Amino acid sequence: MNVIRYMPGPEDWAHHFGAGPARLDIAPGDVVQVATEDCFGGLVRSPADLPSEVVPFEALNPVSGPFHVEGAEPGDALAVHFIDIVPSKPTAISSLFPHFGALSPTHETALLADPLPEKVWFYQLDLDRWTARFSALSSDFALELPLDPMHGTVGVAPPAGEQRLVMIPSTYGGNLDTPELRAGTTLYLPVNVDGALLALGDGHARQGEGEVTGTGLECAMHTVFTVDVIKDAAPAWPRLENATAIMSTGSIRPLEDAYRISQKDLVEWVTELLPVDQYDAYQLVSQLGTAPVANVCDPNYTFVSRFPKSVLGAGAAYGGVHARLAAVAEEYRAAHPRIW
Amino acid sequence: MNVIRYMPGPEDWAHHFGAGPARLDIAPGDVVQVATEDCFGGLVRSPADLPSEVVPFEALNPVSGPFHVEGAEPGDALAVHFIDIVPSKPTAISSLFPHFGALSPTHETALLADPLPEKVWFYQLDLDRWTARFSALSSDFALELPLDPMHGTVGVAPPAGEQRLVMIPSTYGGNLDTPELRAGTTLYLPVNVDGALLALGDGHARQGEGEVTGTGLECAMHTVFTVDVIKDAAPAWPRLENATAIMSTGSIRPLEDAYRISQKDLVEWVTELLPVDQYDAYQLVSQLGTAPVANVCDPNYTFVSRFPKSVLGAGAAYGGVHARLAAVAEEYRAAHPRIW
Amino acid sequence: MNVIRYMPGPEDWAHHFGAGPARLDIAPGDVVQVATEDCFGGLVRSPADLPSEVVPFEALNPVSGPFHVEGAEPGDALAVHFIDIVPSKPTAISSLFPHFGALSPTHETALLADPLPEKVWFYQLDLDRWTARFSALSSDFALELPLDPMHGTVGVAPPAGEQRLVMIPSTYGGNLDTPELRAGTTLYLPVNVDGALLALGDGHARQGEGEVTGTGLECAMHTVFTVDVIKDAAPAWPRLENATAIMSTGSIRPLEDAYRISQKDLVEWVTELLPVDQYDAYQLVSQLGTAPVANVCDPNYTFVSRFPKSVLGAGAAYGGVHARLAAVAEEYRAAHPRIW
Amino acid sequence: MNVIRYMPGPEDWAHHFGAGPARLDIAPGDVVQVATEDCFGGLVRSPADLPSEVVPFEALNPVSGPFHVEGAEPGDALAVHFIDIVPSKPTAISSLFPHFGALSPTHETALLADPLPEKVWFYQLDLDRWTARFSALSSDFALELPLDPMHGTVGVAPPAGEQRLVMIPSTYGGNLDTPELRAGTTLYLPVNVDGALLALGDGHARQGEGEVTGTGLECAMHTVFTVDVIKDAAPAWPRLENATAIMSTGSIRPLEDAYRISQKDLVEWVTELLPVDQYDAYQLVSQLGTAPVANVCDPNYTFVSRFPKSVLGAGAAYGGVHARLAAVAEEYRAAHPRIW
């Protein structure tokens, strides 16, 4: 097992998918330990630091990478399996950002009405108890929330020579902002350029479905992942798999089109995995599918559509790559009891 | 415990919310046993019966009721607690209906492209094993699905003198088509006219989130519910509560507006139940909320936004009416071991 | 020429389409002179009268009618030709209404942000100069606007027994709020019940495309119209025709679906009128069509799609009924030089 | 008058905004004669050439440029005035492209239904009569359409280091696809990088509002334009001005958000140009504004919102730059009677 550690500093971070040179070469089967900074670039250091004042727009949401994956060629699928995602600082930060979030006028849903006020919450993290402590700004109310760490942003270089800001989710991944991107999950991304150019960041200690304010519990992470390349198997949109479900995503506006994309992709996936035609698969997705919204705040909205693996029988996605990567994860964890 | 049984025939069914006289008077605390027909009005009797041919448009989705609830006045909330929902026939039916469903051109998303073909699936129900058997139309593949019975349509008379077809979800309830409307759940509806005029139907033996084809496992039901009236507490949109969560709904197009309505209502509800202002509540919903889509096929799309009761502490919704109605349900079940 | 005058008082007004008895029987070929009140029910009498305070919700947007049209049966088209629309009072009123208008948070696009403030503008009308005088609220700036009177609301009873509030636009007409509904235009509506039950109101001395604030220059009108019935020719959605264009409408959310409905209907209409198939018609609409938005503020948004009659050659819509009704209008005007 | 001619070949074309080096340096006041290729890259040479077969995706919609504009710095506005736009080949081409156009299932509005068939129309252009001849594919019907040449795609480098495909409309211009971009119009774009990096292409001999099929009368153009730089005046979204109107644009999905963006920008522009506050300006836009949709087919939908210059009095946009550029155009035309 080849374990690589990558600890980038601000000068190493990327702010686009599809721009700049690879920071590191990795190969299928490698296990990568990577540090990521929070979505504020680490610049919000106290509740008095308003993000709109201390974080320049172009410094938002830095990602670690891109990583060049050996053997990944256009048309392939890149499988990224998250072995562990652990907050690396004692606090997580959430905020109301002006003109951001689903319940405020925004630059996209442009109104003459005033935006919501900017506010910042600091959560104290307790890794032993695996909790985050919320303290109300308007009273002395406090609450312990369970941690459920994930990465908001994981993606590769876009197709057709585009270069996109990291806060956008799309066909190549990016800022999907779904709580499903937690440890134990495999993400399948289409490879658009040689080496795929994988990058990731925007860790959340947890987030709700929809990320309605526009922010989760934003925090720096120590993350461990492994990758594989599946030849000629590029999905049209990012797909996920965990122990119990396969999942398709769609990222676009309006939200019903994000739902449609993810459902259509899931129907096509189920058609591949079960001995039925697309109408039978459509019927099964309609009865067995769950559909938790991911984000309703980013430049594109993201939906996740899930189907239970329990009914797939022998039909394993991508020849069982998820199970193989989960075995690598187990092997790694056995050898690294403290994860990192 | 006053138990009332109501077994309507086709001549008793209603097809609108807000039209026609009450079929029955009930009072808070009464337990009502009611039979409902499937969304096809019972007219699809074999897989060869195409709904578009055998079911006139105006016969679709009949509801049982309306029930006049003693003491319910405009401005009140009507609490409807589902004690049990049990399929009353050995089969459930699902179909692709022309110009219906999220992945077909429809009358609302009107395209020049051809709609999907009409198809009908019959599911065999096994109440002992609590399963439904799916048989593929395109192969000999078959599958057992767990039952999770619910009502797609539950509503009261609309405000302002409107009279709406039963397949529409809106502020007064109606065709919400969420799997959350199962036994054990309390639905809170605004009362718009004296007696509320509650009606219900459109039972599903189960459905996925989004009801993407436009139909669940449609079946006739034997349903038991009880009601209460909460004075001067009409919610703006239907709310739900079960053992673990409070839930707000929004029903409108586009889907992001349904999400916004349900999230805003949930933020306001949490603001009432916790000692925090709306910004702290917004923050908590953003981190702890889940948001399973209900339907993306009906004339309005419906979103459900959930918040865990575990963090509400002593803050019980509507003075604890859900717990009181759940106790009535327990008492009923103790006295009626076979439910009906 | 049978000329009928109908001057309803508040007790005669209707507030729904599809409810209540006909106020008057009219026949094809009759010319009707009808008075309509403004959308505030005449209750805003000075700029200090805030609509949200002086106009109960259910009193908004009264319509005159319904009129029972002799011979109109379900499946027919009702042609309504506007001969003249003239403001009947010296002022028109416009307002910012809380939670209304495309650039404010609304009940449908529900945000936590505050709505825009309520404000009222009184316009002085000068029928000789055919202008309306705008006076700014924030300065002494003033401006003369040309009059272009129209009816925001014209409709018939909905299908399938529904009863809808007058501020909603849909398949049966209603609150379309398009400036195209001016004198000289014929509106084609589907007949859903015997006699059609036509009603109209919501006069605007003028409005922009989209009616972005939610109000035009709202005023009471003296209106003259004539009707005809076209057997078995019910359009799916309201259509319009004037001297130079045929027009299809669609009323729904999101706005692209309203556009799609109106464009698809226009393609189908052009397919009927030219010796080409739907793909050629689609091509011609794509190159020659204009598409002015009607309203982006009502419960459904409305789009109008226009096609120039100049290229239709001999292909006259509905057998040339517009030309015949325009001739009736000319005859009426010749006999009534002062219109009314 | 400095007149520059630029005749790029395929090796010179650009396919992104924000990528690659400037092809030419120009200065404010220069008059540029530029040739542009059609959106198919000139590769559709007969009606039998299906675009999906003969045009690789990345070859679609080539633009001429980018041009580096002397003195244009981030934060400035670039004014581009079109002096003339003339088809340079005898035919224009339109097509139904699979999964494109507002009335077909697309990659964004993803359905299980089949897309519309691919079809190609060739129009014969007659520059003397200034017409294009449509010949139906389904019959021998033919029609002369008036020419109204325009550029679908005009833009500059995007902000924040993005690199976008040319078929996307956004804040930096791009594929706006509005018939308003005709000769005589000034387009105002925000400058995001030194030199602005202006590029243009996608000429249409004409198109309808909405470009419903996804294509206009696509043709190669000989175009003449001049530019100016307005310091520190970058608009948030592209703006236009012609002899009679100022116009704001918004490009996003859903379509109501494109409308909102363009209306809000127009309200803000009118607030600058008239001595009133934003509420009075909102009121005036609501009554005097027109709002022709531009495209409902591109990755973002585009709306144009217009306000009549007749009521602006002395309030000239950007210090009267449009009038100055129109004077340059007149001078050029006087000196170049055959335009080019």
C-alpha cells in the first residue's frame, strides 16, 4: 500500500477546475492523505471577521490539488473512495453571506429587496465526543450536533477546455455540496483530460440537505482517499456509491431540471444493472428511489437520487470497484488505527 | 372512544376540495375508519386496462369525505393523526400515464416531442409478509418491495371560496404525495371554512421520493384516523409531525420555490419552538434539516423539510397534540388488535 | 345591431371564474357596453389609502359578469372582440403591494428577507390628449405617458368544475395581464360549460410587459365588446388575434414553461394555417415569432407568442371570424361616434 | 478614421471567452471590419450535412477575436457599436439539432422521451431585396423573410479567471442571441481583464424572439464595428442602447430569474438617468418597459428589458457615448457607400 501525504499551503491551493498544473502525481491504488482548508481560506479567525470583508471573492473555497491520476484518459471514469474525513482544527464556521443562500435575494434571484444581514457562527468541535457545539447569537441557547464530515467540493477538469470557479457544481463534479460525500462513499467522475486532474476541498463537519443558508459547518480537514480508474466508463454526471445505495446527481437550475437529470441518470444506471428495460427501471426508481436535495444555494443546484443496492442482487456497479476500494480502506484503517 | 366507520360508494366520492356538502360529521377525539378507492376510481381492473381509456379525467383520484369537523373554524389548525393505513385489495397498480411524470413531456412542460408510452404494472400485495411483488413487463424479472402505506391526498376546503380538483397540492393540503403521510404521522392543516371539510384518498402501498413516474403503488385502503382542532393556530402551509421530526411543506412550481416555502416555514416553526431568533433558527435548519422531495409530477411540486425533534427539548409543537393523538392511536390499537 | 348596456354595482361583481349564476344573457353578434371597476374594487380613493389596509383580499380584482353566451357549448371556442376600452374615471392607480411583484419576496418566492415597502401612485388621466400623468413620489419629477387601455382579466368558467379566484391566469383565460388585450383584438377562449360564463375586469390605462411591480395603471373602464361562438374549436390555451398577428398564450410557472406552452400552441396553430408540417412550422415560428412576456407577477406567469399574419396568405384563423368581428366593430363605431 | 480589416481563418478562430492570446490590438475610435463564420464553422455545406455528424462539438460557434482594446482596464465599460452586419455568403442555414431547442428534451431538461429529429433548412439570401427565402421540407411551400442581421455571440473575457465555451451567455456577454444586437446598436460590456479581449461571431440573418428551435438563420458575416472605453463604469450585466431605447439583459435559468436580473438592472439604470428614487424608477419600468425574450435555448436563458429613451430627457446614458459612436458610424458610412 503506497501512502502519500500532501500538505499544501496557500500558495499551492487551486481556485478553478481545469486550470494550472498538477501538484502531485498519484496512481490507482495509492492512498492519499491530504489537508484541505475551509471555504474561507482560513481567513475568518473570529466571529467578528465578516467573510465579505476579510475574504476576497477569488480566495473563497480553495481546493487541494489538482492531482494527476496515472492512466486516467478522457472517456474513463475516475473512482474516488473516501477512507476518512476528519476536522483538523478545533472550530468550524458557518455564516450568512450577503446575497447568498436560498432564503435571501441573491445575484441570481435578483430583487430590489435588501439581502439578509451578514452573521458568523463559530462551532466548537469535540472529536472525542464527535460533536459540534452550536451557540446561538440571539440568546444563550446552545446545542450539541453530531459530526458527519464530508467534502463539499470534489471534481476534475471540465470538458471542452473550460476553466470553472471552484464554487460551481456541474458534470465534472465540483461544489456538489451533498452530505453523501462522506467517508465510506465512492464518487465516480468522468475523466475529461489526461490524468483527470482531481481536486478537493470545502470540508463540512456537517450540513443539512439543501445547505439553505449557503454554508455548512465549514472547516479544514485531514482526509484520506484512494482512487481507481475504470476504462471507457465515464458517467454523464457524477455518481456515488456507498454500502447501501447507488446515487446519481444532477446540478443545474431550475431545481426540477437537477431532479430530472439525476433521476434519468439513475434510471439508466438501474437499466444497466438489472435485467429490465428503461420503463421497468423507471417504474422501480419511482417506487424505491429516495431523493434528498443536496444544495439549493450554489450557482447550480444539486439533486441526489438514490436507489437501494439491496435489490440489485448480483448486479454490481462498475464491476464491483466500490467493494474493492472499501477493502483498501479497511486495510488502511487496520494499519492506521489513528487514521492519520 | 367513539369509533365511526364510513364506507362510501362511487356516488359518495368527492373530486374537489371545497365543493359539495359534508358526507359525515365527526368530532375531535373521534376515531374514524374510512375506506378509500385507488386513484383510478377502481376502473383499472387488469393490466390491459389503459387508464387513459378506461378512466374519464374527472373520475381520477376520488376522495372519501368531506368530513365536517365539529368546532373547526377559520383560523384554526386541524390535526389529523393517521392510526393505520392498510391496503384493502390484493393488488396495487402503477402506470405510465401519457403526458404525466417528471421524465415525459407534459401539458405543463409542453414539448413537440412524443410522450412516453402508456404502461400498466400490477403488484401483488402480501399483507402477511407486508410486501408488494413487482413483475417486470420487459422480462421475467421480479422483486419483493416492502410496503409503506400512505395517503397521497389529504386536504380541506381551500380559502377564499376556491374549488380545486383533488390532484392538486397547495396550502390546504390536497395531493401532497409524500411518503411521510404514513400511519403514526400527524398532519396539521389550516381551517378555511366552518367544519374544515376534510377529505382523503389516493392511497399508495408505497412510493419513492418525487413519485417520478407520476404514480406510486396505487391501491384502495382501509384507514383509521383521529382528529383534533387547535384554536387560532392555522399554519400557512401543511405541516407534519411524527415521533422523530417536525416537517413543513411547500407546494408550487418551480421546485426551488417549493423548497423555499417549506424551509421558510420550518425556520419560522423552529423559531417558535426554541429560544432563538429567526437567524439562529435558519442556521440550525441549515445544519440539521433534511429535505426529501415529495412529488415532482403534480400540478404543483411538493417539498418536505424536516427538523429533528431530538433537539427541541421541551418545545413541543402545538402544545403536544401529536403525543396526545399518538396515545389515542395506542389505545385504539390495543382495543382493535386486527386494526379494523 | 343589438346593443346591450350592463352597469353592475358592487353587489353584482364576481370574484371567481366558475362560480355563481350568470348576470346577463347575451348572444353572438350582440354588442355589449359594460362598466368594470378597478382591481382595488374602487376602495383606494387617495394616495394615503394603502391597498393592504383598505381592500380585503377577497374584494380584489372584481369582474363584471359572468355573461351567458347563447349557443356556447363545451368544446366550442368563444371569440371576444374588444371594440373599445376607455377609462371611466379621471385617475388611474398603481401600487407596490407587499409580497407582490417580480422584484420583491412574495408568498410564492418565499424568503426571510423583508418585502418592499407599500406605495401608491395616482395618475391623472387626460382622455383628450390620451395621456396619463405620472408624478414621482420621491421628487417633483413628472411625465406624460400615452394611454393604451386594456383588460388584465378576461375569462370563462374553468373546466372540470373548478372555481378559481379572478387573479389567476390559466387555460380558461383569467388574469392574463397582457397589453395585447386592447381594443381591436379578438380573444379566443375554450368553452367549458354551457354558456361559457364570460367575465372581465381589471382595466389598465396601460402596463409594461411583465407588469413587474404587479400593477399597471389600474382604472375603471367603459368597455364595448362583441362575441361569437365557433363550434368545436376550443383552443387548449387562450389565443388572440389582431390586425397584424395571431398570438398564443401560456400561463404557468416557471416562466420557461409558459413560454413553451405558448410556442407549442403557436406552432400547432401555424401548422393548421400553412401547408406545412409541424417541423416547418416550428422553423418559421423560430425565425418570425416575437414573444413579449405578459406578466411575471401573478400566481401563474403568462407569455404571449406572436406570429405575423402577413405570411399566412389566405390561411385565416377560425374561418376569418376576426375580420367579421372587426367589421361589426367598425359598424358600431360609425353609429356611435363617441363610442358610448 | 483608422479602419482595420481582420479576416481570420479557421486556425485563428476562438472557441472560448477568456482563453488564448489576443489576435489583434485595437484602440477606442478604430473602425474594425471583421469576417465571422457561421455557428457550424462553415462545415454544413448542403442540406444533407447533419450538424451532429459533420461538426465536432468543440468546433461549434467559432468567434473572431479576441481583440485587445487599448486602455480597457478591469472595472471599465467597453462600448461596442455595430456599424453594419452583412451576410457574406449566399445562404443561411437553420437546423433542428438533437437535444437542443425549447420544445425538445435536452441535456438540461433531461427526459426519457426521444428528442426531435434532426433537420436542416437552407435559406437563399438576396442582399438586393434584403430577403431570405424559406423552402419547406414537408411541402413546396416557400416564403420570403426580411433580413435583420445580428450577432448572436459578442463578449469579453469572464471575471475571476474563468474560461467559458462560446455558446454560453452570461455577465460578460457571450451567446446572448438577441435580435437587438443589430447594426445601429451599442453594446456595453464589463471589462474584466486588461484589454477586455472582445470576440464576436454567430451571425444570424434574422431570428425570432426566444430562438425556440435553437438556431436562427445562421450565416457568415462581414461586420463593421467601433469601440470606446468608459472608465470605471462596468455594468453588472450587458446593456444595450439604440436610437430609441436603453436595454438591460440577464442570462440565467430559470427564465424568471433572467427577467428579474434584467428588470432590476434596468430599474437601477433608470434611477441613475432620471431624478427619482428606485421605487419611482421601478414604477416607470413597470408601465413603460417592454421585455422581449432573447433566447430560451442556450445553457443560460437571456431576457432583454427595454426602456424608451423618449422619456429620459437630457439623461443620456454613459455621457452620450452612443450618440458619439453613432456619429462615427455615419461618418464611416458616408466614406464607405458599399459598407465594406
